[in-house]
Amino acid sequence: MDANPEVVVIGAGFGGLGVALSLRRAGFERFTVLERASGPGGVWRDNTYPGAACDVPSSLYSYSFAPSTSWPRRYSAQPDILRYLRAKAETVRDRIRFGAEVVAATFDESRNRWSVALADGDVVEADVLVRAVGQLTTPAVPALPGLGRFAGEVFHSAAWRHDVDLRGKRVAVVGTGASAAQFVPEIAPLTEHLTVFQRSAPHVLPKPDAPLTGRSHPARLRAARGGVWLAGETLTRLLHGRLSPALVSAVAAAHLRRQVRDPALREALRPTTRPGCKRVLFSNDWYPALSRPDVEVVTGPITEVTARGLRVGGREVPADVLIWGTGFTVSGFGSGLRVTGRDGRDLTETWAGRPRAHLGLTVPGFPNLFLVYGPNTNLGGNSVITMIEAQCRYVVEAVRHLAGSGTALEVRPEVAEAFDAEMTSRLARGLWSTCSSWYRTADGSITTNWPGTTWEYLRRTRLRPADFEPARVEV
């Protein structure tokens, strides 16, 4: 292996750009970012639904090493976040290939090299492969009977149809998660009637949003980021029961009482699960939107889709437009990309429907492969950018180690198995033991979320040569 390893990064969202920026900051220049789209941004490029925004303050939902002084509000909207990512991408633009869709990656054991095949027939080789395709790439659509019979327009919030005029239409929205909580208040005033179908009510907290002024000084930016991070760590501890989740429930209940006057609607919107089992939302206009006289909340299970609407029990709810606000399938981790490691093993087949990786980063049998935002690295109470930065640091440490050793890094099976057993055990207790099925794979495992704080993850994601196969690492 060359003393300056070549790195290929798949994806130019927050994760992939973070790796690229971190490599350049560390002095490594032999890297290429492959992005299938025509521009950077990942989910913030693709999700353009009305009201799209982040529910993490921008001071923390940005790279710590590249703060912005131009955030217009504490919680920035999609256009502002995309503008930030485009600006960061420009600093590594010479290393990004847009329109480069990766279809397969294969490890060559004889050379300790990855061969990356593109849809256009081109092949790119590298010593290190970083898969930064994220968890939020595949929209989830429930497999309801009669799905193809609906005569009106149908689309998912992640692929918003801006050409569909909702004015004067009867609109049905399925889902009450983070996306729906943002676009429903935006479209409710346009529609003739809006019906929101709710499987389970989320906990909703007030959103302390405000215009940002006077934070351009670096010290103020660091202080703002540190304060928000500490608040997120506190919320995480609340949700995981290290402190009592009763405080989150009490604040959410007070917010509901204050904003919803109708007792029947208030009861329908009262959460029945523990805070954190379904993502806690921050919104000041979700409840007022649902309280409008031309908006109805339906809580019964949808039994089928008809040509004219959705059926709940014996009632058909008419609709001209159907919008899925049902989030993403988060357990696949980019399974559409075929990755072949040592001895011809396929990553998807190795996972067998249950993705797992040591620290969410490395998988036995797949040398010099690193995942960003991989299994068990999602969060419920802080900024995932903190997790991503820890993973970027790990990748840089791995590249630096490979530059010195000239060998391959392959995590030992017993190390990965111990980490997986720990995650399984911790996620079977406390908060997660009471959560419903949408976090779980077919065998009941939770493969998406990290059970601790970001501080714990930051401490643990230091490259340890002892974690890797001794025959393939020179220490």
C-alpha cells in the first residue's frame, strides 16, 4: 500500500463531505467523493417539502471545525442548510465527482484494494472505501391493500410534487412524524379539507426558535454550540431514564393543553408511549394546524386504499391527493449497493436483515471499509453531526495508520460480536424495551440507534489497533 493511501468516499451529504473535509484538514489529498446526484447535500438536497427544517439548532447542526456566521435563525430551514453544505463542498470541489452512481464495490485481497464500479461503466480503485450513504435515503410507504387503486395524485414528502396544486383540494396525510409536523402547518391553509391519519401521537415540545443576531464572534459561536450540546446531552439522559422521563412528558403535556382547547382532539393527540419511543418533536404550529376547523385527525388504522380515498374501519375518507409523511426505511443502510469483501462475502447477505458494525463503523470480513452514520449511530436527543464528526476522526486515524503500516485494517470478529452484544443488551433495557416495532428488524433487534450519549461515543471512537486482525496490522 502506498504511504499516502487513496480513499474513495461514497456520498456527498453531511457524512461524506465531513470525511472529505477532515481528510484535507489532516493533510491527505488522495481522496475522491462519488456522488450520484448533480450536487451535494444528501437529504437536505432531496427533501424540499414546504416547511422543511432541522429540529436541532444550527450552531450544533453544522461542523464544529467549520461554523457559519450566517444562520438566519436558531433552527434553520432546508434552503439555509443546503446553502451551508454547498459552501463547504466548494472547498473540496476538486475531489468530488457528481453524477457518479456507485453500483458495486469489491475488495481485491491480492492487492488490499477496493474496486468501485459506477453505473456508467467506469471503475475507480482505492485503498480505503468509506460508505457515507446515510440512513434516510429510502422513503417508507406502508404496504396497504389497494395502494395502486387511488385515482388522485400520490407522493411522499421526500419527493415532494411541487407541480401539484393543493389549493381547494381534499388532502390526506398519512403520518405524524417530524416531516408531517413541518409540512402540515404549511399546506393546511391551502386545502379545502385536510385529513391527518395518526398511528400514534408524538410528544411535542415548544420550539425555542428566534432570529440570530450578534453571534459572529468565534467565542460566541463556540459558547452557543457548547450550550446546545449540553442541552442535548441532558435530553438524551432524560429519554434514556438516567434521569426521569417525566419532565419531558410534563412539558409536552403542558404544551398540548396550552395549544389544543378541544378536549376530544386533545385526547386524540395525547401520547401513549414513553418519550423517545417515537421521535420527540419540536414545534409551535403543529397543534394549531390540527386545531383548524378544516383539519381532521383520524386515529383508527387504515384498512385499505380506495380509488377515492382511504378506508378506516367502515368509513371511507375522501381525498383528491394522498401524501405519505411516513419517514424512511432506516434499517437497510444503503442495501441497494452491492459490497463484496474478503472471500467473496456480500455485505447485505452477511447482515441477513440485521445490519451491525463495530462502533457503527467497521465490519469483519470487509477490510479498509468504513461506514459513516452506520448501524447503531442514530440519535434521539442530540445532533447526529457530533456522531458523524467522531466517525470522520476515526476514518482519518485509520488512513494515518494505514499510511504507516501499509497493511489492511479488518476488525476482529470477537470485537465486533462483543460490541453487538453490548448494543443488544443495552437496547433491551429502559427506553427501548418499551418501544414499538418501527425501530426493530424482523428478529426484534434495534439496529439504528445509539443507546448512550454523544460524549460516550466520542470517547469510544478512537482507533485501537488491538481491535483489528493482528496478521493484517503492523503496530
